[in-house]
Amino acid sequence: MRLLYVMDPMCGWCYGFQPELENFLEKHSLAEVDWIMGGLAPDTDQPMDENLKQTISSYWHQIEKKTQVTFNHDFWKLNTPYRSTYPACRAVIAAERLKAKSAQQMVKAIQSAYYLEAKNPSLKETLIACASSIGLDENQFLEALKSEETEQRFQQHLSITHQLQVRGFPALFYIDDSSPDRQQAYPLALGFSQTANLEQQFNNIKGK
């Protein structure tokens, strides 16, 4: 069973979806998951304006009400936020290059730093600390983060996101590769979804 998960480590709804996804994957322990970095917000060194800060911080309260996760709202007082998630996306790809099957670990490290520890994943220092926390060598990670290969892979991820016509995160797909001629991607979730809904959608697809 192969799944394709399009997300962004700095997407609040992806953070809210994480426990639901993990519950689903526990029931399907043989599933192979391709973590695709969808790229929520391009690189910028411009601080976030007040209106955007208020908008995103209000989302965090909405997500808390609807999901099992909590946020450290001190982030907005302790940091200069940037609307820049591409560095975090590259960090996940760089981690995966250095240590196979580490994408989920790196995503969770970034989410923990951002949403629980009020650290800023738009900053290189935060990403390096996250890489170190999952056992990666800091210097090797920094080289991988800056490398042309990581950027090329990230562009491939963005291309896959575009091909699947994903317009919001999280987006989880079941990949049916039973036909040798072409693979078919069936959406299990387009936006936040609970485990029971994922299971129902999966059974509907398998029953076709």
C-alpha cells in the first residue's frame, strides 16, 4: 500500500492532522508513505505584517478547537515571524537525503519546535537544531540544506503538488499502482480529516 502525503511542516492544519494520520498508519503498518513538501509560502526575509500575524494566530485557536493538538501562543511574542515556509520544506528533503525514511521524524521535529517550543522554523538555526535532534550531523545537514540537489528535489515536490492539483494542505492520496500502464491517485483527505473518515474513504476506494 502506497500513500502520498502533500504537506508543509509550517502548516497549522497539517500539525492538527498529524495525530489522525498516525492513527491511520498504525492500522496500515505496511503502508509506504511518500512525504511531499507542498511549499506553503516562498522565501522572504520580510517580517510578517500585523494583519497576517493576527490572521494566522487566530487559525491556531481554530485548529486547537477542532483537533487534538495544542499550540504555544507565545511564539507571536517571542519571534519575528516570516511568511516563509520553503526553508522548512527543504530541511525535510535534506534530512531524507541524509537518512532514509526520516521525513516524518524531521517534520515532527519542526512542528514541535514551532508549535510547542515557540521557535522559528523560517530560521536556519532552528532547522539545524531540529536536524540534530533526530541524530543528523549539523554540518552535513547544513551542506545538504544549501545544496543544488535538495533544491532540485524540492522543485520536483512542487511539481507533483501542482500535477495533483493540490490547493490546500494537508492532502493525502492513496496510490493505486496495480495497473502496469499508469498509476492512479485517489484522495483520502483534502484538508483536515479524522482517522475514521480516512478509513471510510480508503474502504470506499478499495471497494470500487
